[in-house]
Amino acid sequence: MTVGAEQSFNKVLLEAVEDAFSSLGESVGEAIFFHLEKSFGIRRSEIPFRIDDFSDALEKIFGLGARHLEILFMKNLRAKPKIEYKWELPKSVVPELTFKEYIHNVKQNFE
């Protein structure tokens, strides 16, 4: 992946996360970003570079509810017009795919 493509992917990923949080309400989304930064040291702009930390922080904040947010992130990411990728995994693997694995796979195949 070229530097330009990686920057583009990171921007689209961050937009997908922001869209998901804003769907909960603007003040709720901002509160989540605030909590991520103050409690976990993850600034909004760092999320694409710290997916593991971000996912772990969401789990600590929301428990099992974090999975619902991660699914929303994935849906939002897939809906972005710039996201076109080849799905090289068997469809039987998809239900067991974690958010971290999904992001890694999409990033590897981002065009």
C-alpha cells in the first residue's frame, strides 16, 4: 500500500468511526472521544494507527456492547464509496472475524 493510499484509508476509517459515534447523538459521540483520550490516551486522530488499543478501550468502556459499535464501524466503512477491496476469505470465516482482523484485511486490500 502506498503512503497516499494508507492516508486515504486512515481518513475513511476515522470517518466511519465518527459517523457511528455521531449516530448515537453528537454529545454522546464527543463524550466517547473525550473518554478515549482522557482515560486511555487515544486521541481521535490516532484511532486508525491504534486499532488494537481502540478496540480494547471500547471493550473496557462498553463491555459486550462494544461489539455492536464495532459492527457499526464495519458497516459504515464498507458503505464508504472509496472502499473497494477484494474479499479473499471464505464466507464461512466472516461471522467469526473480529473487528481488528476485519480492519487489517480491509487495509491490506484497500485500493
